[in-house]
Amino acid sequence: MDIDKRTQELAARLTYIRDIFGQRENASMAMLRTRLEEFLEQAPHLGMRELSRQVGMLEELFVLLEGKLESELTPMDRVRIVRHPQRICLKDILENVYDNYTEIGGQDEWSIDPGMLIARATIARRMGKKTVHQSVMVIGQEKGHGQEFRNAGSIKPWGNANALYYMRVAEIENIPIHSYVFTPGAFPVEDYPGAAQQISKNLYVMAGLKVPIISVFSEGGSGGAEAIALADKRLMLSHGYYSVISPEGAAAIEGGLKDKATPELIERCASRLRITAADNLELGFIDRVIQEPPLGARPEHYDFFRQLRREVIRATDEVVDSVDGLGPLRGMAIRRQAKAADPQDIFVRWSLGGGARTKLVDRRFEKFRAMSRTACRDNRSLGARIYSGLEGMLWSAHSTLRHDFLARYKRHLLHMLEALEAELRALRQGVGGPLGKFLGLGDGQQRRLEVPPEALERLTLLSCPEEGACRLEDTWVYVSPKSREDRTLTCPNTPTHGCLDLWGPDLFGEFAGVCSHCGHHFPMEFQWYLYNVFNFAQAYEFNSELESSNPLGYEGFDLKLEQAKRQTGLGSACITFETHIEGVTTVVAVLVSPFRGGTVGAAEGEKIIRAAERAMLKRTPFILYSHGTAGIRIQEGTCGVIQMPRVTMAVRRYIEAGGLYLVLYDTNSFAGPVASFLGCSAYQFAVRSSNIGFAGPGVIRETTGVEVPPKYHRAFSALSRGHIQGIWDRREIKKNLHQALLTMGGKNLYYR
Amino acid sequence: MLNVKEMLEELNASPYEEIEIRTPHTGVVEFVGLAPGDRVNGPSGKWLERPGTLLANLTREKNKKPICATQKGQVMDIRAELEGRFVEAGERLLTIRHFLSKEEVLGRILKKALHLFCAPERAKYYFVPEIDAKIKAGGEQSVKVREGLDMFIVSRMKRETPLSYSGPEGIIYAVYFQQGDNVDGGQPLIGVCPESQLTLIQDVVSRVQGEWEERD
Amino acid sequence: MARHTLLIANRGEIAMRILRACVTLGHDFVCVYTTADAQSGHVRLARELGGPDRLFRINSYQDPSEILAVADASQATAVHPGYGFFAEDFRFARRVVERQRPLIFIGPSWTLVRDLGDKINTKRIARAHSVPTIPGSDRPIYDEMEAVELAQTIFAFQQDQGIAEGCVLVKASAGGGGMGIEEVYDLDKFRSVYRRIRNYAKRNLSDEGVLIEQRIFDFNHLEVQVLAERGGKNAVHLGTRNCSVQSLGRQKRIEVAPGFDPASLTYAFDAAGVLDAITRHSVNMSLQVGYDNVGTWEWIVTPRGEPFLMEVNTRIQVENGVSGVTSRIQGRADGADGVDVIAEQIRLGLGEPLGYTQQNVSTTGVGIEYRILAEDPLDRFTPCLGRIEAFGWVAEPWLQVFTQVPTLQLGDEPYEIPMDFDPNLALGIVWGQSLDEARARGVEFLGGLVLQGTDTRGEPLRTNVDFLKNRTQTLLHF
């Protein structure tokens, strides 16, 4: 019987290997197969002892060859490992890594989102003779070994919302969060609370969550992963992947969306994207790799779970240690981390004190701030860099002095003066009223109004002659070159609204690209906004030397990047500048659609972070105008994805310092940026006829099988869903922005 | 009483409708190589978001616009002599023979079976807000009408007057006009089914569903 | 003179008048029409005078692309917009001259169409050239204090003038069509009205600017017909007209030239002086702004005889004929019908010099124009649709009739009144030596008019003929 079971297991291992290596034939695999077949053929003729010996030999051969095959794994094989139904899943981890757990927020299919598993778990640690149970909040995607209702760990917006809720609970309870990332990506529907919007909320909250967060990546699919992975320590399973997009998705984009991508192209994309644990460790986006057994961990690998347990405990300890200063001996022990010493034996209290909690958040920011620093090109000279560093310091000092120190006194003085003036006025009124009546001045009925001649003149002569007789027509500072072409265009709403054809010079000139009949907005160049809204002619642009580069050495991308730079005259898809909008000094960042679709990579992220920092330093409002963004730049791989938490954290710091962060969407804004630093603003507006969402209709159809109606991503849908706060007419953006600056804003903003 | 069978036979004798495709405005016509006998499709997709087969292009003031098929059918004849020429608005380009679908046959029979309330004059017609709200909420068949009920707003020459329903009591079974479009005098606005006849109408529906063969 | 091909971007009687003027001047023409309008007189006339090649069926008279596509296809060199449709659309005027294949726009330069198309702008331009305008603001007011002060001054001003019941008009500067406009009789109520209008404007027009003006009652509505040549260096006027007889919707129904007739009527003010002042101001302003085609300066004259410029119409008007019939140009062989203003417009539009000065222009007699419409004066001038079964009039040497409706006798194919347009049926212009003679002829014309039909409900077609007759006998001027 035992032999049967063992042979069955071996057969299963062979099937698994075949699954992993896909189409590729391979000497080791062939050998295992023939040996197993030979054995099965002979088996009926063999005695018990011989059987046992042969099975033992076969098992050794399997171990040997599995080790050999392990070294032949391609990135795509790893993707297949991670997606294999035999891959360990979160429930296995809960059962084997933790000592006890209670599932909360749903059970199996009876959950708001069965793909998202949330549990309170405990880890028992020895303290002398006592056993202490330490609580953690475990959050992660559950793939359930291929259970249909788990949706492969693709989380719906409400699943992420539920995760966020329990992260907050953990914060209140002051217990660490262990998050396990097992997702191919988020489920990209916009039903409330909306895929993008919810991920951005998660990121925003996690950026400031005051408990240690440890995340473990198995399958880290872009935005869906980020929703729970903004952590103080990021561990990764050695056979996992962490990527901006699935290799299939990348291949689809690469190969032109029309045809189905070939397996070869998918393989190529998988290796170009640098998605493996080793790659990500090298790039600095994860802290440690947890070695799995050859060909990936499966539920029967108990040693692996023990190791995983050690690693998560150690990671949690380290985080606590970094902010809460343990005793010297324990600290040293943890830091040395001799493999021999089980961290379980050294007790570390995981609940943090007040100061440590703030420090934790600061550390987290610093950690992410330092990531992907080298993934963009900084063309500034050394002198310029030193100068800008110094300038920052000076500004910092200046702003502390002016806004914190002096302002307090100034405010006191102003209050005093105001009070005095009010007193005086009260005095005048109190006495003046009756006095005036007594003198008989207030008798309104009989009074005959005398018209002074100069008043009469105002009724009949030209007022404000200095303005000229003709009131200035609304002319635009920048007029689109499209307005010079004599041709007509058809408004897309013609079938429903009966719009007449529009003449190009009218449409792109005077009308600013707005259909005069139905108000549909045709896209306009980013220059139109720069000059007509943001007063770019008088603006001071900074950090233009920061340019996009090709951090992963993605094949063929250098050429495309050069082309984009040449065509747009820009170094990256982001322009940051300081400007005045109707007299209000503001820092503005613009995502430029024509530059690689306005995608965000390391350079764009860094520029936005620096812009937010500048706005914080100078205490000005910060406006992010998305002229259009297709998402994270896939060719930068995780260097791009990491911008989601990075920039969100920077923006959060700015907002918490009292800043006003305002986002304006235009044309098409999708994916990563919307699901992070754009979507997290409390004040998001859209230009009419723009589209906002997580994934486009084509992607939704492909990944979920759901057909979405044609106007699914329209700004008006986003407005009724509560994603954005208003929709603006292009011709009135400047007016609306100015009004927004006057009516919103933080306590420390000095823009009036 | 309604003789459904006879009507079905009559329709079976000429089970198609000829749709004339005309230029929506002036411009230069360019055909796309269709020949008589070719099959074309109407708009498709769940929301009819994909336009039908391209029939021709019409260029006016440097703006090239596609003219697409509005219904599925077969191209009958193409006025090839117009190729590359400037044509006036409303010029016939080609004809499509469209075979009636079950819904269309049903519509035709219902038009004969229901009490039709017609537009008294050419004007734009709207439902009064209460009825409009009811239709939007519960569909047309949720609205009961009776003699003298204020139903429509008639908009003509920028002036609006109310119009009340006259005819037998019943429920609205079909609406034949688009709100805000011009309706000629005498054209039906709504089809009303007296409640007593509801079963008969439902019988017609099931018979057409069962007996009508759809053709391409 | 070069032979031009004019595309007539209009319909009905004005298209017919332009068409005839083209023929008179020796130019070619191209006509457009819509399916609904295929029966219209201009289609018949174009077929008769130019043949079917001169006619193009279009989708809509209001789509500039249709007009210009036809212009290119028919090799037209100029576009005449008539009145309505594109006549005062500066964007159309600009497109016509700035497109790759430019055409001549028979009308003033597009910048003038734009500048004078805006009432507030016109007021400012007028003030800049010392032309009197209605007392009040000449730019949108955004400040409440300023608004209150202005209103106060206007009330005081009216009191000074002895106007018993002062009234101030508050209107949204971006508004139009009678929306966002209110009268205030009491300064105490001004603030609340001002706020209401301002909020309305902010919400509906997204511009909270408000205009504040004196409200004038019982005024005469006068017009000055100006002709100016390209370049704007020379301009003359063809006298004045009085358009005070209007329907409820402020639509003109009867126009009389000259504007006042001191010879047969007595006025509470110096009527001749007023006529002199407004013609002088109009021509002056035309020269100042470089006006370069025909245009109409519209004035209101208060009961105290003060003229205020209200607006400038940068187009040919329906009532141009009534000025034509009372004008004569010295040394020209104009017929009994006087000056053909439309022909003059085409001539000037194509760049010909005026060829005469104000001294060569004289006015003679009195002209009255009647606008005959299918409408019910007893029921708020509601348009009446249907078909005309009999139509005709007695021809007289002192009478001109412009109509797109064919002459019909009972039993002929009836004429359907197209519902997409105003139910204008005909214009009748009578001329007489004196006001009395003109009036008598007007009554005679209206009396002899045969106009019979059925409306869409099967009742007899209602028209305003009796209303016109009645007003001729009672009151033509205030």
C-alpha cells in the first residue's frame, strides 16, 4: 500500500513538472518519465523489498533531477508555478505558519469577496517558561487551490475595501499586519467603490498606518498587489513573481492588441519585465527572498512553512526593533540573525508605543522614498545638485521661520487690530443711528435724490474708456495648430444630439475644442492647458533634467524612448513647474499624454514626489493635471509599479502638512496612477468628455468576461459613483481652479 | 376578431422590407466595393455600439464620413454611377432588402391589433412628466390609459399644448415615436390594448414566436 | 464688372428677391432648398430663371458645411446670406472668406458682424463715438455696491426728468430671449432682484455679469437704413422707417417710411430734429467703425423725443423694400419702385463703389409694408399651420408683393405651409404721395387680397390680414 501511495505521489510530481515546463521537452523530464514508466511496468513482478528499494531510488532521482530542473526555470515557468493549483495558498499558510486563527470578514463563498481572506491569527512565543500568544491581522488573497468562487485571487473593489477596514481595526488594536499577496491583479470593474479608487484609498491609508506591516509576495500582479502590499518589510517567495502586468498582458500590448500573442513572445516579455524574486531583490523593491523547495512550495512542504514562520516573525521583530529600540541583547540577536537562533525564542512585544508609531510611518516613507532612485536619468551637473540641495534647506528654514514662527505673532497682531476695528464700528453705529434720525437725515419717503452731474455721466458715457470700446473677445494665449486647417469634423455625439459638423478653425480656436452644440470636448494638446490654464509662459519649470530611462534594459525600449523624447521635446511624461493662477502661487505637475501615453515610470514618479515636496516646503497648493495617462509604464516593470506607493506616500505627507492637493483628469486616465496618487486626492475633478477608470473596456472583457456599456468610464459615471467631485468645462478650468483654490485648502496654505 | 393566420400568410408572401439608403447631406460619394447580392449587417453589440457594415463614404468639406447599414439584409442595387460624384442631400445610394425578424412581424401585426392613438398633426410629441416617469420606471406596459387622460405635450413652432388620450381604456402596449422627434399627422403614437384583449394579444405573440421563420 | 456666381443661402421671399437682383445685375446664382421646402417660391423661380442645374437640395439651411459644399460644387464665387440663418453669424462670415477656397461674403466684414452683433459691445462702440444710448451700464456689473449705485442714479435721473413711475431694467449680460430679465420699480426691491438675476446668470449662463438700464415705455421704434461701400470710406442712408407696430412677441408687423411724418401728424417733440439726429449719428458711426455693407441702425425714441441707439443689424432686413420705395438716387434710372436695396447690397458686397453721395439721395412719399402671416392675432399671435387654397391680389403700380406662395385659385394644388419656419406668407409694400394716400392704398390692398385655406385641424386658416387693416386705420405711430 505504501508503495502504491509513493508511486502515485511520484506520478503527481511528474505531472506537476510537466505543467510547469509547459510545452518545452527536456532531458530530465524525459528521463523521469521513462524511469517511472519502466518501474511501473516492472512493478508487478517485483518483490516487496525490491519495490521499496526501487521506489527509494526513484525518489532520490526525482529529488536530484528536480534540483537540476530548478536551475532551468525561466521566469515564465515561475509564473506557471505560482498559478498552479497545487501552489500553497493562504489557508495553508494560516494552518501551518500560525498557531491559531479565526477567519473574519467572511467564510469561503459566503464572503463579500471570497478572494480576499482576512483572519486574526496568533503566533505563540516562549518567554522563559511562559508562552505568549502574539496577535496579528492576516490579510491576503486566497486562491483556494483553484476554487472557482475565489476568482483566482482577483479582488473586487469591495474585497479591497474590506481588507482596508480590517487594517484599520489592526491599527486600533495595535497589532501588526501580515499581508500575503496572491493575486494576478485586481478585478477591474468600476462598480462602487471602484477598482482604482479603492486601491488608491488602500494605499493612502497604508501609507500612514501606525502598525508594522509585513507583506509576503507570491504572485504580485500590479495594482491588485499594491492594494495590500505597502509594507515596512516586503518579503518574497523565491518562486513568486512581482510585476507591473501579466506577461500575457505585456505581450498583448507589445504585439499590438489585435492578434493573440504567441507563447514565445509571452516568454520573452516575462524575462524582459524582470519579475522574479531575485530580480526584485536586486532592484531593491523587496527586502528578502524566502527560499522555496525546488520547483516551488506545495502544501506538503512542511519545512518550508516552518521557514516562512521564522521569516515573518523575524521581519516583524526587525520592524519593531527599528523603531522601538529593543534591549541591546535582543536587538543584537535579531540583527545578527544567526540561522541557528529561532526568532521565536526571543520575545519582542509587537505593540508599539506612541513615539514609535510615528517613527514607523516616517521610516516607511523613507524606505519607499529611496526606492527606484536610480531608475531615472538625472542630467543635472554635480553643482546643480548641490545647489538644489542647499536651496531646499534654505527654503525649509525660510518656511519654518515664516509660516510657523512669524505667522503666529502676525496672527495675534491681526486679531487684535480686527477686534479694535469692530469695536470702533459698533461705537459709531450705536451712536450714529439715533443721532442721524434726530437730525432728520433718514426720512426716506420725501427725499428727492439729487443726481450729481458726474453720476449722470456714468449713465450715458463710455465707462472704463481705457479698456477700449470693444470688449476683448475671449482669445486664448495658445491656439492649437489644428485650428489652422480648413476642414470640418464630426462630433461623436452627432447620432444622439444631432450636432452639425464643426469647422476646424472654429472648433480648435475659439471653441477650445468644445462642440458648440452638445458640449463634447475634443482632446486638446497639453500646451493648450499649460498656456491657457496654468500660465506657463510666466511659470518656473523645475526638475526638467530628470528624464525617463530604461532601468530594466527592456529590449527595444531605448529606441522608443528616444523617439518619444524627440517628438515631444520632453524628457519624461511629466512636467513640473511653479506658477501663478490668478495671482495664487501653485506647484503644478502635468502628466503629458503624447509622451508614451502619459505612462508613469521612475522619472515621472520622482518628479511628482519632488513637486509635492516643493509645494510642502513653499506652502503652496499642489495641482496634478492628468492630460492623459495610460497607467504605469510597463517597460519599467516594478520600477514603475513602485511609484504607486511611493508617490501616494509623498502626497499624503504633503496633505498632512496642510497642503491642498487637487487632481484634474482629462482625456483618458487609467490604471496605476488613478489607483494611487491621483485617486487618493480628496479633490478630484475631470474635464468634460474625459474617461477615468482602472482598466479599459477591452481589458475588462478579456480578464473578466464582462461586457461594459460604451459610456462606462465617462467622467459622468465616475461622478455619480463618487470617484470625482465635479466636471469642468475646458473653457472654465482656470476660473474653476481659482475658485477651488479660494474655497479649499489646508490650514497652513498661504495663498490668499 | 383578428385573423392572425391570414396576416402571417400575407407577410410570408413578401417577408421583407426594402430599405433605401440615402445620403444624409451633400457630398462626394465613394462606394466601398459592394455588389448587388452582398450581405450586410446592421448595428450589433449589446448596446448596438458597433455600427453596421460600411456601405459608402461621403466626403463633405474635407470630412469623410461612413454610411453604414442600419439593418441586416441583402444589397439590392447600387447606383454605381454616383461613384466619385457630388450628390445632393437625400439622394438614394442603394437599397437593402431586409428580411423581417420575429419582432418586426410582431410589431406589424400588433399595429393592426391594438388600438392606435395617432398624432393629430405634425409636431413634436412628449409624454407628460408623470407618465414619462412611470414608463421609465416600470416599462410601457405599466401605464393604464383612459379617455381624457392628459398624456402628451405637443410642441409645435416652439409652443407647447397638452393633448389628452381618447379611445378605449387599456394599457399601453407599444410606443411608436421617439420623444422630441417630429411625428407626422396620422402617425400612431401609442398602441393601447384593452385589458379584455390582453390574452388575445399574448396569443398572437406566442404564435408569431412559434410560426415565423427568420431568414437572413 | 466681373460676372459672379452668387450662392443664395436662404429660402422664401428673400431668396427670390436676391435671385431677381442677381438677374438684374447680370450675375449667376445658385439656390439651395430642403425637402420640406421643395414647393417654395424660390425653388420655382430658380428653376424658371436658371434651370435645374442652379438648384441643389440640401439637408438643412442652417448647416454651413452644406452651403459651402454646394458653393464649391457649383463653382460659386460669393455667398448671400439673406436675413436670418447665417446673416449675422460672424463665424460663418469668417469661414466664407478664410477657407481654402475663399468666397465673397455679401455682407459686412466678419469682425464688424462680430463686434456689432453683441448689444453691449454696440453700446460701448456707440458711446465711444458719442452716439446716444439708453442710460445705464455699458458693461457687465459684477459688484453689488456698484449695481445699487447705478440703479439709484437711474431712479434719480428719471425723477429729475419728471417721469412719474421710474423703472430700472436688470438683465443677465450673457442672457437673451427674454430670460433673466426683470423690471424694478422701487429702489428698495432692487437688491433682491439684482441677486435673483445674478444667481440665475451664475447658474445658467456661468457668467454672473448683470446689466442695469433705464426702462423706457411707449417708445417709437425707428430704423435708419445705411449703405456703405467696401473699405468703409463712404456711406449714405436711405432715410428712416418706423417699426412700432409689432406682435406680442416683439415681431414687427407693419413698417412705415419715413419714421415720422411731421407733415401730417403732430408730435410732442421735434420729430424732424429727431430724424435728422438719428440719420446723422447712424452714418457717422458707420464711417467711424468702417462699416462696409448695408446695415440698419435701430433706435428707440422716447415719448420725450430722445433717441437712443439700441442695436445695429449687420444684414439686409425684411423691411428694406419700404426704404427703397421711398428713396430715389439722382441720376439713376430707378423705376417706380425706388431703390433696390438688395441689388445695392450685392453691388457693394462685390466691391463696387457707392457711386453717389448723400446729396444725390432723396426721399419721396410714404411707404407702408405689411407682413402677412398665418397666425392668430386674437390668440397671442399663435402660428397657424395648414394649406393655402386660394391666394392672389390686385396688381397696382403703387404695390409690390413679395411672396414664396404661388398665386392660387380654389381647385389648384394647394400650398402647404412648411412647419420648420415662421409662417410668413407675403410682404406687401404700398406707396403713396402722403401718409393718408399710403394708408388708403394699404387698406385697399389688404381688402383686395384673396387668402383662403385650411389649417391642420380642418378649420379655416387664420391670418393677420384683419389685424393689419385695423392697425392701418388706427395707429401707425405712437
